[in-house]
Amino acid sequence: MRYLEQAMTIDDPHGGERARPTARELERYEALFAARTKGMRSSAMRDMMSLTERPEVISLAGGLPDTSTFAPELYAKLMSKVAAESTARALQYGPTEGMSCTVECVVEVMAAEGTHVDPDEVLVTTGGQQVIDLMCKAFIDPGDTIVAEAPTYPGAVPTFDAYEANVVQIEMDSDGMPIDELEQTLDRLESEGRSPKFIYTIPNFQNPGGVTMSLPRRKRLVHVAREREMLVLEDNPYGLLRYEGEALPTLHSLDAQTAKRGGASDFVIYLGTFSKILSPGIRLGWAVAPRPVMEKLNLCKQGADLCSSPVTQLFVDAYFKERAPDGTPAWRAHLDSLKELYRVRRDAMLRALEQHFGSSARWTEPQGGLFIWATLPEYIDTTDLLARALESEGVAFVPGRAAYLDGRGASSMRLNFAGMDERDISEGIRRIGKVVREQVGLFGTLTGAEPAPAQPKDKSKAQPDPDLAEVLELPKRKHPDVKRRTS
């Protein structure tokens, strides 16, 4: 457990680590803390960040894109341009809703996904994570209900907890959230006098599940939202990171088609970010929402940070004005190179899983995004497995429980294939597979049972089955909120 304990530290701004306060130290402040802090939990990814920066650890844990792909020369050129042309603006406060030049970049990115928006309905934020926080700040009172997918984005879990939301999670299949189960859940909640404030979904290459919501379900979800006048928060960081298959329309665009208000949506709030298509370090995201909602989000943001960094907003503007040698926008050329790189890395991870995890495990085969969701036999707890993997093999992943609010996900894990090269990906999966095989063998020894084999497969004989694309196997449901899907 030594590595895991070291992971549970508070990052020091000067690069070191500070131990968490002891119980005795907390006592003197306990009576002063707000009641909501009792339900707060730390982000699983943040807890491991300092640990996984160590060179001896292969981290498949974080949601990291590969920022080494951005040319240092271009970075220096763009920052020099900002300094030469806009120093005073860069160092000054900016408008809460975002600088107009940055909003134009947002409109351009969304147009690339076939989603045309009104610039007056765009709010530039400090990363996409801030949109989730602002939505909770604007809509959630303690005990209010949010409906989310199961599993859901691990970074949203501590935010929902912080605002004391009651989160009902609906288990996904290979086509995303089953809308018939959603409707049954909404009916049950209504009968209990509970009306969800919004539905939270990641329709493209879901984090952590890796699956994509089908077009029929997207259309039906928008129909349900309009019919019940219910808000949907569409979190779409990965939509442009598609490696194969046909692009699907955003929920925002489907709602706007029905609303017929010149690209404006009535019930879908869109969350986007530059983190995955450019850099997480610039900390810029955005929300697109109906104007009454936008006004509230703007007020909430004023109380949080006044405005997002003008320095990075002007950097993005300068970048979007750059052209590649063939005349195409530089950001589109960079995106194309990222897609090819991540496709190769995804394939490397899928081959490694096939070779080292064996037939006792199942995993998703995403058409894009950054993540694969793997599920092991039920008797393996991936939180314990992480401790063993860190201690003995120096490899990290995100345990499945981090993606649930009710204790589910114990036998699953999230694996990121974007942040490491193919060699480290293969080695990392080999190390995890070794620990998995040890656990399977131990289970057989202790119980006398004959568990499903988990020996490495002969790579030369392994043949991918196209019918298994995007299969999602999740732990058996034990939560009473949702009935099992039968059709």
C-alpha cells in the first residue's frame, strides 16, 4: 500500500508533496467547516497526479492528451505574437463571457462538428470542468437530483458530491444510455415527487466507458427532454477525436433543429473544451446555453473567477489564425495528426489487452476519444488491484469505483491510451495483466474453484471479432434506482 498512500497527498505548488492533515489537526477547524464539506471526496485522478509524474511509473490513469505533439517553436511564436501585439490586453481583466476573438474560435470548432451556435449564447470558462461546477452552482440545492450514466466521468463525481446532489446513474450498454430505462427512471422519480434538475451525458466516446450514444437514442433523448421540459448537459470533449466510423450530430444541434431558433437550443446545454484538441494547460472550455441559463452561469462565474485568463484566450486566437503549409487552419492539421497518433495507440492497447488480460476480462473498443473501460471477474477489486500494481509493478490506472456514486464499479478500471507511446502502453498492460493473473490464481487456490483462464493469449492466433466492437460489460447491478434492461 506504500505507493497508494504516497499518492494520497496534496500537491505542493512548488513541486513537492505535503502530507494530509492529521485528525488532531482537523479537530480545531471541524466546527467551522460548512456541512457540505462532509460529503466532499477527492478526485481519483488528482490524488494520483503527483505519483504518476514519477518516471518509474507507467501511468494509464489520467485523462492526459499528448502535449509533446505541440511544436515548441510554434508555441514560442504564438506567445511572442501575443506579447508583441496584445500585452496590455493579455495582462488585463477580460469580460466574464469571454473575449470576442475566443468566442469566434469556439464557434469555428463547433461548426467543425456540424453544430452552428449563436455567439451570444457562448460562455468561455476556465476549462470544461468549470462548466460542470457552474451548472451545479446554478441549479443544484442539497438533495436535488441529477441523472447520469453509469459509469460516469470521474471528475464530475466530486463536483456532484460537493453540491450534495442525489445522483441516479443509469447503466449503459454498447449504444450508450438506454433511453427506455431513462424514461422509466424519470417516471419513478416523478411518482416520488422528485424532478431531476438535469441529465448529464457524454455521448461521444464516453469517459470512462468508451462507448458512443447511437443516433436513434440521441434523437429520443432530445425528444424526452423537450417533451418533459428537462435540461440536458451534453459534455463533449472528445467529439472531434474520432478515428473511424461516421460522425453523429450533437444533442445540441438536434435540439436546435426542433427549436428552429437560428442554431439556438432550448433544453441542451453544451460543454466543450480546448483541453483535448489543443492543450489542457491553457485551461479554456466553454458552455453554450439558452440565454436565461447563460445569464445565471455568467453570474455564477463572476463569483468564481471573474473571467478566464486573457493570456490563454489571446493565445488560442493567435493559434486559430495560423495556417499549415497547405493553407488549412493549423488547429485542424494538428487535430488530424492527433487522431492518427491516438488511433495507433488505441490499437496498441487493444492488442495488449487481448494478449495479456485473457478471456476472463472484457473491454470496450472505442471508435475515438482517450479511454478504454475494462471489466475483470467480480472477485477482483480494482482498488486493491491498483495498490498491488503500483507496489509491485509500477503501473497506474483509475479504479472503477471512481466513476460511480453508489459503490458500484469495483471490478472495472479506466485505461488511458493517449498519454503514453505504444511501447509503454504495451508494457503497462503487461504489468497489469501479470497482477490480474496472480489474483485469478490466488482466488482459485483459496476457493478451490476453477476460474476463467487469464493466461496470456498467443498473439499470432488472436483474431479481433468485429461483432465485439464497443461492447461494454459492467458489474452486476445492485442499486435499486434502476431496473435491469430486458429489451
